[in-house]
Amino acid sequence: MTPAPPSRRICVKCNQPFLQETRRGRPHSTCPRCRAAARPKNHNPPDLALPEADLNEAAEDLNRSANDFLAAVQQHDPTPLLLYRIKDLQQMVEDAEAAAIRRGRLQSEPWKTLAQPMNISQERLRKKWTEDKLDRRLNRRRSNREHLPSTTQHRTPTKDTVSPTTDPDGSCVPTMTPRYQFANALSCLQRQTGRTIKETASGAGVSASYLSRIVNGSRLPSWNITERITQTCGGDLVEIRDLWEAAQRPPAPDTDNRPPTPSQQQEAQRTFHAALRGIYLGANRPHLWALRRAMHDTVSIGTLALTLRGSYIPDWPVVARLIFALHGRPADLRPLWQAAQQEEPPDQDGPRLAAGSFG
């Protein structure tokens, strides 16, 4: 049924005409401007501490659950376990949506604005997330997080089902975004110098407050400043460069603007190992024995040492588990690993033999 067109009415306060949309209930007697002026003004900004904490924790849980799902796929876990993880992801998406809606409503965002990016009607969104439903959902999420601090799953992990994003004791390791990983790498370099932030900043030609914001992840410096800080701390520019480029890229999953992989195998191998050492640095260079335990003792110490030293490239499942143990994202290094594994193209002029081969 086609809705009736809006009717023209006169505001009883300002005597100005306005259009009254057809809707249920008693029609408005005042125009939208007068109605907005009559609403009580709240000069105190809303307290967003709890909504921001809810949204941040929901995003962390969602990120960790997505990493668990990717690890399960790469480890060829049984299909029922994959479906379980998908269901877990769906529940965490709902938690994140509830936290975002609660924050938006406290910020006085209208339902129409919140419903538009979700491609649903505002009435449907309002009915889906009433105040009672938001309270129940967020209270349940807080309760689950409080009573299950060792895991984001709804069951106790076992040796066979625990993912690379959990420690051997079953506790979840913190996830890192590329930006935080880059900041953590610079922080690790700065701490290893044994100097204060002020001394390091002076050597790099920046202020101490600016360097503090860089190492805690609140500021992303240019490459020129990053280069000066790395050189002052005695770090490897090749390792830091890959982390800096990753921090510059947007995290949207449908955005793929990673730099092209090297075409030559030897250069790809050098680039791959440099990127891997950068992730290792971003994880504060853990001891190899601790790293082996995080990988559930599936890789020998010798293999880890050769891999991080740059003289060996394991198969992809080992590399993926290693990156997960270092809180990195395997998808970022997979193109480099593939390029490092490729065979060198044959010479266009055919094989070359030594002169002595012809007698």
C-alpha cells in the first residue's frame, strides 16, 4: 500500500508552515524546530567510560575469535569445530553491535542514522535493541568475560583443540594490531638501549613527549622520524620498515594495498625473514623456549633459531603457528612466503655450463 503524502500544517508556536508525515498517533502541533527547542538541554556530556570499555573488549574478543577461526582452518580442524567457531563469531558480532548501539544512543545518535549503515529500517533496529535487550546482552557479555578470564570460548580448551592464540595453560594472549605492533617494536628497541626516553628523544631529534606518544601507540610518526629513532636505538631499518608500512595500511579486510612481493626468490627470502624478525621484535623478542611452548612444542628450538636467523624457511603451517605465537597476522606474510618458496625462472638463453664441460 502506498503511504499517504505528508500534510501541510501550521505550527501553534511560531505560526510557520511545516509538513506532517503520515504516522500513527496524534499529529504534531508544532514544527520540528520548535519541538527541538522545547526538549530539555543536558549540558553535561554523557559518561562513555563503560560503553567505550564494552566496545573495546567486544572488539578484542571478536578479533581473537577470528584469529582462532583462521588458525582452525589452517590446521584442518574438523568441520564441527569450524562451525562452532563460526557460531562463536556470530555471537561476538552481536555483542559488538550491541556495544556500538549503546554508545551511539548515549551520544544522541538518532535511530535513522544508526540503521542506515546496517541497511535495515530504524523501526526494526529499535525493536531489536530495546534498552532491556541492550542491558541483558551487555551484562551477559561482562559476566562471561569476568567468570571466564582464561578463555573466550564457552568450553575448556584441550591440547587437541587449543589454538595458537592461547598460551599453553589455556589463557588467551593479547592480540596486536599492526599499529600497536610497530609501536611495541620501537618501545622494545628503546628499552634495550638502557637510556631514558628523554635521552633517546634527544638523540633522535624529537621531543620526549612525542617519543612517549609514539612508543605507546597514540601517534604514528613519518618514516623520516622512524628512521632516526631506529638508528638512535641501534635497530635494523629493514625490520622496522615492514612494521611501519603495515601500520600505515588501513585494517579493512576488503582493502588490499600491500606492497608487491619481490619477483626474485632471493630478495623475497630476505624480505620475508626481515618481516618475520620485525614481528619477533614487535613481540618483545621472547626467548625461544617460551616461543616453543607457545607453539605447543611442535617445533624444535633449532628450527626456530634458523628461521628467525634467516637461514631457513619452514612450511606454511609452521610459519602460521609461529606468527600466531608472536601475536601477528599470518595473512600479511603469506604472499612473501609464497614468493620466497618459488623456483628461480630458467635463463632465457638456456642452461649455462662451465667452459671446461666442453673439453
